[in-house]
Amino acid sequence: MSELLGQGAPNALSTPDIAWMLVATSLVLLMTPALALFYGGLVRAKNALNTMMMSIAALGVVGLVWALIGYSLAFSEGNHWIGGAQYALLRGVGLDAKGSIPHLLYMAYQGTFAIITAALISGALVERMRFGAYMLFIALWAAFVYAPVAHWVWGGGWLGHAGVLDYAGGTVVHVNAAAAALAVALVLGPRRDYGRQALLPHNVPYVLLGAALLWFGWFGFNAGSALGANSGAALAFVNTFFAPMATLVAWMGLDILRTGKATAVGAATGIVVGLVAITPAAGFVSPIGAIAIGALAAIPSYFAILYRARTALDDALDVVAAHGVGGATGALLTGVLASAAWGGTDGALAGNVAQLWRQMLGLVVVAAYSGALTFVLIKVVSVAIPLRTVKRAEATGLDITEHGEEAYSRGEGTVLVLPTPATEPAASLHSVLESST
Amino acid sequence: MKLIVAIVRPECANEVLEALFRAEVRGLTVSRVQGHGGETEPVETYRGTTVKMELREKVRFEIGVSDHFVEPTVRAILDSARTGEVGDGKIFVLPVERVYRIRTGDIDEMAVTPPIPAAE
């Protein structure tokens, strides 16, 4: 997105651009609660709240880290590798123009990306990780993994200079999160029931609702990456409109070929994979190119999910297959299908084979850095806090053991410990009746 | 014939199920129930409301077995459902007057003996 900053009249605030980016920032922020629904529906009922809280907590924890230091490390001028500390605590981030929108709004927009990227990792960790360890981990991860990678590609760092195309974050967000998910899943080890019994989604309608809201938010993610209300945003919007449609149809087709039935969980997964795959390409390919990317992206991710379930890798909600494989497919196909007529750069199909190699470079470097440093960070966290809950807690479910709540409490046989104030006599009468049974 | 009714912790239910299958117990009924067995109540908090969960989730197994199957069935449940803390549950062994298999009309011992797969 950085290369688009120079378009139009630089350093002059534009009212339509500000209006669109205010909306786009809200849309991307909504993706994190949407992810909570998507992930929450995929786990067992006894872990529904814990799983959803992993996404919700990222809104707070990563958001604050972003204000303290993350934004500065990602987007202030530093060197090719990492930004400096001049924007720490948001010093110097004011209402002056960055491109055509206020710098402060640009910072908030980028913050929503950091939040969703950290939350994406949680899909590999669910149903077994201590909540405190998770919160410490994502705080460190946002500062030491997300911020440098964002700097490399978008903040004026070396991958951006090397010509890697990543419109809205196929590499920075999805491949980055997936490599981290792989590292943490390996360190944590599988759930105790993994491979012994089926671990089934407890609420498939939540999964569909989450996928739908992710799609809605993704218009802010991709079309917002144009950083203005312009024709580039319109192209990214339409590509984000079509690519998941193609993936959805391809995924249902694969489902029908394999088992004879199109599944709802498959449809939701297909939509997300399509969104992931079009993310790096959104502003660089034609709408027909987007449909091709969407349809092609279904195949590797579909088979990666089937294969992963047969391995000892308990990447519980398939972050690697959906976001890693999907993001890599999208990033590589960007290098193939990019069109100068639409987005200013040609890909391999138009004769610019070098672009494909640049895309490959970006993928490999980001995956290697993220995987390795995440491994170090999670080991550091494990010194401070044990990473896993005990066996009993895992069997009981983390909602009760980590949060002291249940997602689907029936309220029978409950006794008030701290009665509500006497101004609500009905409530306390009710509690007396409850306790007498 | 006996009817074995076992009330166990939900977190142990899968292990009980595995142990029963290993002991070749094929026919059983499982239901989620709520009950109280003297264990300490966990505390949950919803906004300002803190509550003690006096009734706990439990899982009830009901298994009709022929007499020589009682011992291995009870043994399997005892071994798999025990954590050593209050609230592990109970096993009741009840006499049974009559058992019918609805599909065939088989009575008593025949009705609680799994059919030989080859015969089906």
C-alpha cells in the first residue's frame, strides 16, 4: 500500500478519502470479532468463550501495544529492517496529512491489521493454552514479529524496495500469522484428545456468520488499502467481491466430488480462503484475474486441510492450510496475474517473470523470520508462564477453568454469592427460591 | 441380568467410553444430567453477579449386561472415571426383571448379548 501513498495530491487532506478511511478502519476492526465467531463456532462448546476471547483480547492487548511502540517500529523511518522509536506513545502522530488522510487515522487503520493478524494465530492454539500466556505472547508478537514485517513491506523497508507486491497483506498478515501459528502449535503440542476422538465444531451457524462478517470487513481490509476513495479502491473492492465467490464454488465442487455433499463448514472455509488469496492481489489484477485466483486457491488449501488432519500437527483450526497456503497461493498468483493496465505492475503472464521470483522471496523470508522468532518468543513466554493448562482443565473445558464462565449456562442450581443490591428485590427473591431447591 | 447406572464427571466421559469399548461393552445409553455429590462448588462470575454452581454437570451411563459382564463393566468404569477427588460419581448395579430387544423380540440374556455381526 505504501507505493500508492504518492498518488493524487500528496500531503493535502481529502475529505472523501478521510470519509472512506474512517469507514474502512471500522470495517477492519469488525473482522476481529467476526474471527471470534468463526473460530468460536469451530471448537467444542466447553471452549467456546476461551476461543472467542483469544480474538477479543487481541483487540485490547495488540491495540495498546500498537500505540505504545508497534506503530513506531512498523511505520516510522528507521532503516531497511525496522522503524525507529520516534512515534513511540504516538508522539508526533497528529492530524497532519499522511497521503491524503490524517496521520492519526492512518495509524489507527494500520493498527486494525496488527490486531487481526495476532488474533489469526489463535486458531492453532485453541482448547489447550493458558489465557495469560496467550496474552503475553500476542503482546510480544505484535511488537517483535508483526511490526518489523509490516515495516519491511509497507513501512519503507527492504522487501518493499525489492518490489514485492502485497496489496493488503497476503504475506504480511496471512503468511506471517500462519508461520507463527505453526511454530506455536509445534511448541504447545497437540490437544490431549487429538487423534483419539473427533473434535467437532459445536456451532456451525456461528462459523457461517463469522465468515460472512469477515467478508464484509474484508472490503475495508482490501479496498481500504488504497488509502483513499479512488479507482484503486474500487478495483480492490470488486476483486474482493468476486474472488471468494469463485473459491466458494470451487470448494463446494471439491466437497461434492469427494463426499457427494457440499458442507457448510467447507463453504465458510472456502470464503475465508478466497479472501486470503485475493488479499495480496486485490489492487493489482483484473476482476477475471481475481476469479482465477479465487478458484485456483481452493485446491491447495482444500487438500492441505485434508492432509493436516492426518498428521500429528494439531493446528486446530487450520491456520496454516487456510492462511499460510491460501496466502502463499495468492501471493504467487499475484506475481503471475498482475496487470500493468489495472494495477501498474505486470506479472509473469505479461512477460515479467522476475515478479514471480520477488513474490517467492517475500514469502520465504517472511515465513522464515516469523516462524523462527515466534519460536523464540513462545519459549521466552514459557519461562514466565506455563503455556498449557493441566489435563483436568483441558478435559473440563477452558471456559470454566480460564474464565469462570460458561457459554451455554443453564443457570440451574446456582446460588448467589454476592447478592445484587437490595434495590432489586425480585432478583434476590429469585435467588432464595433457587437456593432452596 | 443387571442394569448398571454410572454417574461420572463429564471430563471423564470419553475415557469411560473408551474403557467400556475396550472391555467389549457394546450397548449403552448416555445422557447429560445435573447433580450434586458433595464436591466443592466452583464459582462463576457474570458481570456483578457471582454464583456458586451447586448442581454440576454429570454424565449418566446406563448399561444392561448379563451377570458375568457386571464385573468387567464396573471395573472399566472404576478405573477410567476415578480422579481421587470428591465428585467422581457413583455406580449403581440394579436387578433387572425383563429385557426385550425390540428389533427381534429376544428376551433376557439373548437381548443383552450383542448379535454376532456375521449373522446380520
